Amino acid sequence: MNKELSHYVNRDLSWIEFNRRVLDEAQDPDTPLLERAKFLAIVSSNLDEFMSVRVAGIQDQIKAGYTKTDFTGYSPAGLWKRLMKRTTQMVTDQYRMYREVLRGLAKEGICFKSMEDLTPTQESAMEIYFREIVFPVLTPMAVDQSRPFPLVHTKELYLSVLLRKADDDSDEAPLFAIVQVPSILSRFVLVPGRTNSKKIEFVLLEELIEKHINTLFNGYTPIAVHPFRLTRNADLTLNEEGAEDLLEEIEKELRRRRWGMPVRLEIDKGMHPYALQILQEELEIGDNIIEIDGPLDLSFLMKFGGSIPGRDSLRYEKIEPVYPRELDEADDMFEVLRQRDVLMYHPYESFDAVNDFVLQAADDPNVLAIKMTLYRVSGDSVLVQALAKAAESGKQVTVVVELKARFDEERNIAWARQLEKAGCHVVYGLVGLKTHAKILLVVRREEDVLKRYVHVGTGNYNGSTAKLYTDVGLFTSHPVIGVDASALFNEVTGYSAPHDWKAFAVAPTDLKDKLFHLIDREKEHAKAGRPASIIAKMNSLSHQDMIDKLYEASQAGVRIELIIRGVCCLRPGVPGRSENIRVISIVDRFLEHSRIIYFNNGGEEEVYLSSADWMTRNLTRRIELMCPVFDASLRKILINILQLNLNDNVKARELQPSGMYEPVRNKLSPFRSQFEATDIPKWKDYID
């Protein structure tokens, strides 16, 4: 099949294009230098996860002899070759940009130095640091007949060391050992400044260890030292049906993850061929080896900017989230929510309002029950502490903790145990399904009746990411939403027949059908000559049936605008199929994460918030939630937010029929949606 003529863009190739857009931010000279360094780190972290999950899965298919093509026309082997070509080119471009960023930082007096360029005073200081801080935590691991090749942990940095005895001048193969670069120490080590110099200078930890590697091998002479890094298959394979205790099963699988099959080996450019041969044989890595001209794993740059005092001109201007004005002066949040719904837009509005809501509920003697879902929780979660406090005070507290949130499993296990100790009812969801819905329910006794207060969000209940992600949250006491919220928790925590939803649409049972119904309704409006349009904002779109449904709507004359940050398998702008569909992606300072869906509905506009992207996993293998916004003024606010994104002509890229993205360029004044969103009255002027 000619891949360019396929009706669909391949999911993994689309992801590569997304990470390329992240790299574009590191290349943009208008991005402050320390922020450019952060984007380089994000590219590395993204690529790590992609390799350990998506590429690992493709390799498993190849090993199993699977040759069937997917709906985009790719076989596993063909896709793997193309992915390796594109990722290798991306890494090359990433390190070219790394060197450019270093040159820019050097002009600002911030330098990474090689050990050879240090002054005698600096060299002495680094020797003391090595001897007192680094040396005690290093463990040299020799490989010979009596000592088998040690376990190489995934995504950890190591040094391969080739050695000879000090008096050995034979032609025999050198001895081999490895040394793990301790991740508990910073990758960048501050070097004492030169006299009267304002420069801030660092050396890399692995270079410091290499300089003093002989101290680990007394009586031997190092002849070659090179960094390497292994990525293993990190996808969990759980037997949920047969597991008596899901928490214990996940803990076992996390331990097995350390032994996952190797997926990628990153090596230092110019690595000694004998050292590489040993690594290839022992790790059974095959051909997936990436040679890197620079420090391995640039994710260390994520913390680098925080180590530089001052230099505010090299960072984004600080944006302080404001407390939602509807709740700012309220002594009783319940009183406000009885009168009106409240919408919050993070990170421009503070997540503290959610924390305060739960804290007030925990202290309120009239609150009988608190129920909520937790998917990814921050390390110092106020919410977890508030829930524990509520349970200890005798309230019924039920928490659905998703243990299978990828790469957050260990943290969630810790929170689950803490909540159980406090007396909360902790539920681990349903077999075979991740609980990805974001919902909080408070049941309160008011004048001999029970009143339900609900918070529904597009993002996780995580105070840290709420400062970095754009997400929307809705507080409401609408009785229909309250009844649906209770029914949703009953289905997740107990035995309950499928509910006849009045407001919600819930995956995996009926969310897809609800969306199809709403799209079909727009088609009918278009055919009848009534206003018909759809605006949908999400992270990813890859569900084939959903894409086909959007193609149908486009062919019927429905105008469709999609704001999709990451993967998009839909091919827009194709005559006769998708000429009425426009797709843009915005990659900027904050991670675009909110899911908002708008339907014109012949002029009777409807807007929904959702936890779900339009991917197969979200619509068929997860508990997801879509909630309507009933308040007309809040609907207008959400439409304003969508319009902010659609007007972006600075950071928006538009998906072309080819599957590639091009910057949005027009003759209008520059408009950067994330910066415009800081002006809250612009998008929230309908509230009063």
C-alpha cells in the first residue's frame, strides 16, 4: 500500500511528529535559553517512554512473527524501520540543538567545562568532591568467569570500562567492568568559581567519575571508558483475572519490569568496539543501538535551570495562578456552589481551590461522604492528607486509586496504603479497565435533605501538574449531575446494573455511542441547512471508527476544527473526504491537556468536558467520563477558551494532508493563546 494515500496517519509516526514539535520549541530563538534546555529534556523523556512502551510492543510483535498490517497500512517490521530512521534523525537534531543552546548559555556566563579545562584550584576542589561525595556510593562491577554480567537497570547511566593489569603488555583481550553513575547525585556538579569571575561553571558527573576511574581499580590501567544506557520494555502485563490481590500483582510486575527485554542501547560516540561487542552479546540488544555525540540522557536538563540563581531573563516570565474570583472571598464554598456553577482554567487559576474544597468538606460536620478518583497524585498531595483527615473524623471516604497509571504505579501504591491506614475505603477499579475519569463527589446534609456537590475535571487531581498543564475543572451542585456521580461510583465500587445516564456519558459502555450520536446530529443539521460545526480539543485522536465518523460529518458539510496536541491519525484537507476538517496542535510553555468538545447543534450550543481522548484505549478499555456544562455563561467561557486556541498563529502548527505539520501563518497580528489566556477577563467576562 502507498502509505501517503492511506486515509489515516500512523499513530506512532504521528507521535514522532509531536515530539518533533517539542524539539521545535528548543530550536526557537524566541524561547528563553533555560527553557530551551528544558524542552531538550522533555524530548528525551518523551522518547524514553515511547521506546519502552510503543517500540517495545512493536518489537514483541516482530519476535512473535506477526506480519499483519494495521489500519494505517503498516506491518510491525515496516513500521519499526521507519520509526528507527526518524528517531535517529531526531536525536541527531536534538544534540545539534543541545550544542547551540550550550553556546548561547556560555555567552551568558553559564558553562559546562571539560575536566581538562579546569584550573588547578578547581581540579583540586573537584577531587575533594569526588573523594568525599561520589566515591563512597560507586560500585565497580567486574565481568569474568566467576562474576557474571550484572543486571543493567533500565534508563540508568553506566560507564563501560576496559582494563589491563598495570604490568600487562600482552595482546590478550582487555578485562571488562561497568560502573553505574549514581542517579541519587546530580548529573551536573557546580565548580567553584575562578577568582573575580562571574561565570557559573559545571562538570558532568560521569566525566568526573571517568577522570578518577583509576581509584576504583587499583593495580589496573583503564584503557577505555565510555558511557552507555539501556532502555527496557516497561509495559506491564497483568493477570488481573487470576490475581487475588491486584496491589500485590502490580508490585510483582514492577519488580519484573527491571528485567524487561532490552529495547534500545544508547552509547557514547566512538565507543571502543570490544566494549560494544560485549554489551551487544550480553544484553542481546540486536541492531537497536543509537550512537550519541554528547551526554547521554538529556533529561537532566529539566532540573538544570533551577540550579542557576537569578538570570530571570533566561526563563519564562513567572505566571502566578489566581484564586477563582467566584470563590475568592467565600467563607463557605458550599454556599457559593448552591447558587452557581464555577469553572476553573488551570494553570491560570489556582488548583488550591480544589484542595480547599476537600479540606472544607473534611472539616464540615454536615458532610457525610467524600468520594473521588485518583489517577496520578503529586508527591506532597494536600488532597490525600485531607481525605485521610476526613476518614479519621468518621466520614465515609471512598477513593478509587488507579494502580495501573503507567510509571506512577509505585507512588499510587504508597498513597493507597496511606489512605487505607487512615480508614478510607480504597478501591482499585474494575478488572481489565483503568479508571481514568476525574471526579470528586461530596454528600452533605442540609435541612434534612442530602445535597451533592461535584467536581469534574479534564486533568488529574495533582497540584504539581496543575501548574504545568492546561486543564479545566467544573464545580457544580446540579442535581442531575449529582445523581449520575453517585451512580458512577456505585458502578465502580460495587455491583450495580448499568445506569441510565441523564447527564454523563461513560466509557467503555456508552461514551463512544454518545459521541457518535452527537456527530450524527450535526450531520443532520448540515443536511437541513442549519448551523452545524464541531470543535474538539484533546490530547490524541487515533480511534479508526471515530475518524471515519468525522469524515462522514465533513462530507455532509459539517465544519470541524480539532485542537489535538499529540497523536492525530486523521488526515485533514483531503478533497471529497476531509476538506471541512482543520487540525492544529499547540506546543508551548504549558502542556495542553484539557479535553473540551463543542457542538453547534443548529444554534442550540452544547459543550462538554471529558477525561477521554479519542483513542481506542480511552473509549474501550478505560472508565472515562464526559460531562455536559449546563450553565450558559460557563459554556461561553469554554467557547472563548477554544477560540483562543484556534486564533493562535504563533505556536500553533497545522496538520497537512501529508501527515506533516506546518506553522500557522496569516496576516493577522501575532496571537499566542497561552499568553493571551493569562488575561482572565478576556475569556471569563461572561460570568457576571
